[in-house]
Amino acid sequence: MITIHDALILTPDGPVPGDLTVEGDRIAALATGNADTHIDARGGWVGPGLVDLHTHLREPGFEWKEDIRSGSRAGSVGGYTALVAMPNTSPAIDAGHLARFVTDRGREAGLLEVMPAGAITMGRENQALAHLDELFAAGVRVFTDDGDGVADAGLLRHAMEYLAERGGVVAQHAEDPGLGRGGHMHEGLVSSRLGIRGLPSLAEETMIARDLALVRLTGVRYHAQHVSSAGSVELIDEAKRAGLPVTAEVTPHHLNFDHSRVESMEPCFKMYPPLRTAEDVAAVGGALAAGIIDVVATDHAPHAEHECEVPFEEAPRGVIGLETAAAAVLTAIELSAIGFFQKMSVIPASIAGLASQGQWIEEGAPANLMVFDPEAVWVPERFASKSQNSPFRGIKLKGKVMATIFAGRITHQVSS
Ligand SMILES: [Zn+2]
């Protein structure tokens, strides 16, 4: 039995100060119990464990970067109790047995819930549809070729028709391969100054615009991944106003940094979509606060140290994010405790259909929780992830995960 003392508890009726007791894998009472383990929350927030819709766990195929166990460890340090694992592994998760492998490995690690996302096309090759039926039967609800956008509108339409009927979500890494070809950073003033080939915002916006037309046709639930530009925000806002079943995510790095960071030529500022202009950063932050962008997702993308010790153009795509996400979000924008847990847990859990995640704290609810001190200031240096490619290394952040509880067990706790 675990009692958390002196917390601001995020209940269905809003934040309530008090104590909380966990027994077995459930919340037993919003009161002190006869516990053998005590956590002093000191006025910190206790809310549902965070849920990430966009994690690269790299297993199978790239275990030197991360594996399901090490990625689960990084997630629990970051306050997460569930992750949706992207399917751009080797092999890609395009069939039922592969999805079950990911789920099973997650269960073996036992630190949080791992839900596999399925590929939309076989091998993510944009040639034929993946085994959507098998994937769905294996529990997959989020489908994406993440790493690439699905360029073939005909294939995407068929996937959308199939998944609209079943109730799946099409998640898109929106990047037109022609417009994006050869780009290493945002196409703009900084890329011209550095002489590095750029990738325009239009590569994202044209694909989202096309997809929204297909959503209108098929009625499928559509989720725009890592939205990075003001133009994309406008398209999503318009689609929502028109009543389309559309959601969107933004990453902590797109909330915090603009393309001027690339002047350092540090590979930990290379990601797709790239860091864009200060106006874009303001637009995605404003959209998150206003609910036009629904959730924060990390796009946690581990790469080993030796892979990053290369010129910027040759560096791999993406940065890690699980262990800094909660703090990086609060450092970038002001959120109430309710707003924070909505965007980091409640809404992501409902998009992915994770029934035992993202629930406000009450008696009988599953004990998937995190304790967060919103005032703590710290500087990240080393990470539990196998990879260390973080853009937040050495940067002062506000807000720290003090403890994480998954299925009634403490999976992370800061020693005091
Ligand atoms: Zn992506």
C-alpha cells in the first residue's frame, strides 16, 4: 500500500488538496491509509500518468539506439505510464504478429503500457497496404508510416475507408516527399545564411491539406503528428470548425526552439519536421493553449552518440524527449494543472483508446499516476534512455517529475 501525502490531487471535479492511497493496482481512497510506502508530494500535482502518442522505441531492429525496456525506463522517469510505439522499426510493424511482439515485450518490461502503432503500408514503402485487419485484431488503433508521410493518396484513401469503418485513427507524418527532398532544416533566412538545403513549411501544409480533403470524403479519425507551422495550425483550426474528426500534436522541441538554434550546427537540433521560425513557435504554442492542437507528443527519437558525431547534413533525424517533455512544456507555455494533464494524459489516452490510462483521480480508478512539482527548477544532463541526443541538455527547465506509479507499483521516484 502506498500513500502520497500533501498533494494537489487532480480529481474529476478539479484539483483537491489532500492525501491519496493506492492499494493493489487501484486508487483505494483520497485519504491516508495504513501504508508501508510513503511519498511526500509537498503540494505537487498528482494526476494521471502521462501518455505519449509518439515514441520511437527502436525495437525490433535498432536496439543499439533504444529497446522496449530502456525506452520504458526513460518513459517512467518522464512520468509516463503509457507509450504508443511508432512502427518504423526493422521490420516495420505491418502485420499482426509484429504488433503482438511489441505489446508482449512491453508487458515483460512491465514499467508502463506499450501500445504498438501499425504501419499503413507494407514495409512503410508506399506501395501496398499493410495487414490492417491483422493489426487491428492485435489491438492496434493508431496507424501511421511515421518517419515518412503516405505519399500515395489512393493507398491512403483505402486505408482511411477501412479504418473509418473499424474505428481506427490515421496518424500522419505530413511531409510531401517532393517538396521535402534533400532538406536538412527549415527553408528560410537561417538556411540561406548557412547554405544548407531547406525543407519548406509547405511540405507539411500541402500534405495536411490533401489529407483533410480525404478525411472529408471518408470520415476517418485523423491525427496530425508533430505540427510545426502556423499554416498547418490554420488548416487544422478550419477543419475542426467544419466538424471534421481531426486531432493534432506538437512536440516539446517545437514549442521551445526556432531555426536559429541550427546555427550551432549541433545534430541535436536536427529533426523532421525541422525547427521553424519564431512566428511558427508562437503559433503552435498558442494553438496548444487554445486547444486547436490537442496534445503534446514527444517524438522521442533516440540515436547513439557515434551516429551524431557527423556533420549536420549527415546527422540522423530526431531527438529524445521522454524524460524532459513535462518540464519542457511548462517551460514554454503557461498551463493550469488541469490543462497540463488534459494535454499530456487525458486526451492522448482517449485518442489512442487506452482504457486504463488518462483517468482523473478518484476511488477505484486504475493506479497509473505521476507526481509532479511544477515549481522545481533543474538542468537535464544524463538520461535513462540508451541515447543522449537531447536538445534540452544543459538548459534550465521548470517542473520536475517526482514519482511515477504504474499499475500500483512505483516505477520512478526522485530520492529526497
Ligand atoms: Zn514523424
